[in-house]
Amino acid sequence: MKFFTLLLVLSFFSVFLLKQAYSQDMKESHSFKITGKTKLPIFPNSPQLKAVEYDPDSPDHLFISYFNKEGIVTAKRQFQFKGNKFNLANLPDYLINNTLITDGAQIGYSEDGSIIDQEIIKNGILQQKITFYPNGKKKLLSSGDEKIRNGECKMWYSNGQLSFSGNYINDLKDGEFQLFDEYGSSIRKGVYQDGKLVSGETVVQDKIYTNTNKPAEYINGEEAFNQYLKTKSGEIESLKNITGEKKITVKLLVDKMGKGVKLEEVSETNPQELEFIIAFFKEMPEFSPALVEDMPVDSELKLYLVLSGEGLKLFSAKPSDVYFSADQMPEFPGGLAEMRKFLATRLRYPIEALKGGIKGKVLVNFVIDESGVISDIKIFQGVHPSLNYEALRVVNLMPKWEPGRIKGKPVKMSFTVPIIFNTVVYENNE
């Protein structure tokens, strides 16, 4: 009996030593130590939580997970940590001083736990993004950053069958491209070099294009379309109630046949004007579809119009015009990744707001002229005076932008940037 008891004690002691050794190995295998609480509210008194853990596969990486108020994970992000001690309470400071760098897998989850998307980021720069259908199957894989495709690109049907595959180098097609039907049979195949087809057939993705080689246009030309706008708008009774003159932007979806033309978006209208626009664009005549590599594709078409009591008409860019939409939107120098770095290094979360758990999205509006200079900076939608002031301060520090363009010509544009005060996270204006 004594021998059995001694054996039992030794067994427990051995397990304890093994656990201690494993724990010590985990700490020693990393270049930093996690200190303090490993789970904290995203903001003081918030039911939403964030949690930190070591990355078991990398000595200088960690994971930060975010949970909703029901305790369901909504995101899991991988970072490289360049310090010696990581304290979750100091997360905003690490992001500001670049001690913590987004590096690795960034996964977004839906409420049922399925993956919505997954980004692979290296040293703060996007390398690859995968989106998923609600059934968990892959939908799209795109390699490269926000502007330039580099590497493989694939699309799938919802049944999991590959629909498109190809490879890009500096946003130019390079190598074999293929289209497949829902059963896996090849529909089209072509080989490209430096963006040019060298053998086989033209292969383009089956998607809605915003940039095309040739945009969709009214089948009888611009002058005829202007006449169509004037004639049809005069038939709508509610037009008589519209006073003054207003510039608006309308976004249409034009299918690859040119016959399916649908209203998608309208900018800068009040409810009365919107009602008129919806009625006007309920039925549209035939258009010539947009072309990509001489192939018809589904596309978005932006129309820049003047709305008045006399009806609708197209308008051309003038030096004094301030636009709200363009063929090519304004861009921060270097793109979205550089803007994120700019904000991360300059934005300071006001202490009073942080202590009070004040958070939210501040919308800052400004005008970008034809040379890229920003002016007329103002709060379009505020949250709290301290957050509003900080957002204005940082936007005032911004350098020149790349101006917006309509038909290749630089134009003056009104632009709104949303700045999220949530441990210094910036959300792009989409």
C-alpha cells in the first residue's frame, strides 16, 4: 500500500514537472513575454472583448482575437511584436509607435462561426485575400495589394467548383488563364505574356467591372442620350415639384448584353429627388456593353447629370465644379496601406475619451482640387468634441493626394474619410 501511494505521488509530481517544463518552454521559445491580463474589454465597460495569445509557430508573433457581447469570436488577427513585454492594455500605444505590426493571417468570422474572409498581410502590406460563401466554400482568391494584382487569382462557384484561374505579374496577365463551367469542364483557355494574349482564346473574369478598356455607352451616342433624358424626364409628373438646379451622380449596372440596365446608386439627392430618379430609371433603353480585352462584360457606369425642373441632362467638367463621384477616385499618395501608416503614426486617442469609453466613427469631409491639395476640411458626422478635434487635426496634416479624374481629366472633388476610434483602427472610404 505504501509503495502504491509513493508511486501515485511520483506520478503526479512527474506530470506537474512536465507541465511546468512545457510552460517554461513556451515562454522561452518567444522573444517577448505576455504580461497583465490576456483578456480585456475593447473599451472600458464594454461587453465586447479582445484577447491575446502566443503564436505557437513563431517566436516574435502573437494573435489578438475580438469577441462580440455574446462571446462569439468576430476576428482573429496575427501580429509581429518587436518589444520585450506585451501588455494588452497598451495595444493602442504599440500600434501607434509601430512596435506591433500587422503580419500574418487576418480572419473575419460571421455570427455562426463560419469564415467570411481571410487576408494574408506581410509587414503591414496585403499579400493575398480569400473570401468565402456562406456555406464555407471559397469564393475568390486574389493575390497582391489593394491596387496591384501579383500572383494567382481564382474564383469558385458556390458548389466548390473552380470557375476562373490565372496569374498576374504587376497587374498584368502572365501565364495560362482558364474559365470552367459548374461541372469542371474547361470553357475557354488562353496564354498571356506581359498582359497580352499570345495563344488560345481571350479569358476574362465573370464579374462586375468598375474599370474597363471601353465603358458602356448609350447605343446611339451621347447627343441622342441627352435628347432621351430630356424627353423622358418631361413625361414624369413629379418633375414639376423640383426647384433649382443640382448636380448628381448616378451609378448604373449594365450587363454584358447591354440590355439589362439597372439603377444601383444615386448621390446627393433628397427623398423627393430620389423618388423621381428611381421612377426615371425604372426602364432604360439598350446600351453598348463595356469591353475588357474586346469581350463584353457586366460593368458599372457612372453618369454625371444635372437635375432641374426642366429635366435631366448630361454635364461636362468645369473648373468650378465640385464632384462627388468620378471614374477614378482621389487617392492618398501610396494608396490605402500608406494612409493606414500615416494615421497609425499620427492619430492620438484623446485620454478623456479613452477613459470614458467613448468610441465611434468620425466622418471628415474635404475638397481635393485638381492638383491634389485638400481644403475646406470639416466634420460631416461627429461623435464627441475631443474625437472630432483629433480627426480634424490629423486630416490637416495630410500631404497632397492624387486627384480624382473624369475621362482622364483631373477634377475638383468632395471626399469623405471615415476615421474609426477603436484602438486606432482606420476604415477605408468604400
